[in-house]
Amino acid sequence: SYDRAPRMIVLDMDPTADTVHGGQQLALFNAYEDEYCFMPFHVYEGQSGKLVASVLRSGKTPTAKEILGVLKRIVRRVRATWPEVEIVFRADSHHTKPEVMEWLEARGIQFITGLTPNRRLAAIFEADIRSAEKKYREQRQVGRPVRAYASRLYAAQSWSRARRVVCRIQVSPQGTDVRCVVTSFRTAGATYLYDVVYCGRGKMELMIKDHKVALRSDRTSCHRKEANQFRLFIHSAAYVLLHALRANLLKGSELAHAQFDTIRLRLLKIGARMQAGRTFLRFHFPTSCPTQDILMRASSILAALNTT
């Protein structure tokens, strides 16, 4: 999937709800979703948007064993191909497990994951929170949110050692909002780590939307879990094809950053007449096709790729 070894690979992992309406294997009630569902793992390369893995699992919060079961296989394959590549792991607070962090650290893998605030963290960052609230009260422009960032060492009771925690504080008319992440990055600034590195994983929501909504990967209505995993695999193959289409054939066009459902409607679901010969297939599109320039350009790129 790469022409040459990348300098860095960012692994973004997140489970997403897949509502079920029958007696499928692995279906469980999820209190947060208030539905019976699966919660399949989705893993993407965070910089390119390439799909790494999609694994069907039951509808509950992931355990450290489940997370490591997927991570170990991915990292083993990556290291076998590119032993020197830097790997970064990003995820929300459901993935902040002591066993996961220790495994990543032992293998030199950088990570930044969400951390649920608690009383101890509130006490550690109390001075920073009060400073941000004071700045909000004293500012000239009433109602303008104030943001502040800080980092401290923190060790939960279940952790084997202290780790760096970055705290983002936002004071607005709605009140004080405190978010925390735990990271293995030691020298990068707190603002950069939170706003750029951690919040960069927000792009993954669009990737999951392409996979789940545009490609209908939640159509997992078979009873057996193996059959539903195969369905998920087929939809993942469709994601890989459409991602390659967008990255290679639509580069520089108005659809270069379009979501998959837009590409499907404007480029793939176009009526055409097919002429079949002994050595060719010829497609005749309507002259009024609004995306004919993009189609011509894409076909030219595809023809050039076939000759290399």
C-alpha cells in the first residue's frame, strides 16, 4: 500500500456501534448506545486514511486483551516489513489500559490516548483551572472562551509508574470543561500535543462514516459471527478500492476530498450504455454528464498506470 517505507505510521483505533435487530452471535446490550449492538474495531492509518483492520466484536467496552489482540498482529506485520518505521498509537479513553500502555512502551511505540478526569487529576491541575477561570472573568470581551493547557506527571493506582498527562481547560459561558490525555511524548508542547496530535484523530470519524454509512458496513444481519465478519471484510475491501480511487484517480479534482457517498452518487451511479467487443468494453456516457471532465481525467490516469 506504500511505494516506499513511510517515516511514521499513526494507528487510530476506535470501536463503533453496529445496531442489531435479531439473535446474532456476539450481540450485547450497550448502555451508552441504549441498543443491542456489535462494537467492531476500526483501525486506520491516521495520516493517509488507509484502512488497516476492521474486526467484529461484541457490543461492550473493549478490554486490554481485545485491544492487544488486534495491536499485536498489526505491529508484528508492520515491523516485519518496515523494522525502522516509527509507530504512533492514538485512541480515546476506552483504550487507556495499564497493560496496553506497558506493552506499547516496551516496544518503543509512542502513544497518546484519552484519560477520564477524576478528583486526583482535578487537584493536580487545580491551579491551572483557577487561573483560566480568573482570566475568563477579567477579560474585556465578555463571553469569549478562554483556553489553557498544562502537563504534569500522574500515576493512577493501577499504573506501574507515573506518566505525562496533558490537560486542556476551556472556560466559556457554558462553564469549565476539562479534558485530559496521557502520552509517552516527553518534550512536545502541551498545546501541540492536544490540539494537533490528539485532536487529529477526529478525522477518523469521517473515515468510519465512509465505511459505515456510505458503504453500509453495518449490514451484519447473519446469525453466525464468522459470516458477519466476512461481510465486514467485504465492505472493508470496498473501502480500500474507493480510497485508492479517490487518492490516485481523483487527485486534483473537485472530488479529491469528497466523502464516499458523494463519489458514489456523482461518479459511479451514472447511467451508461455498454458496448462489448471481442477485445474491448466500451462505455458510452451521456453528453450532459456533469462530471465528464473528471471521468476523462480519471480514465487517462488509469490508462497511464496500466502502462507502467
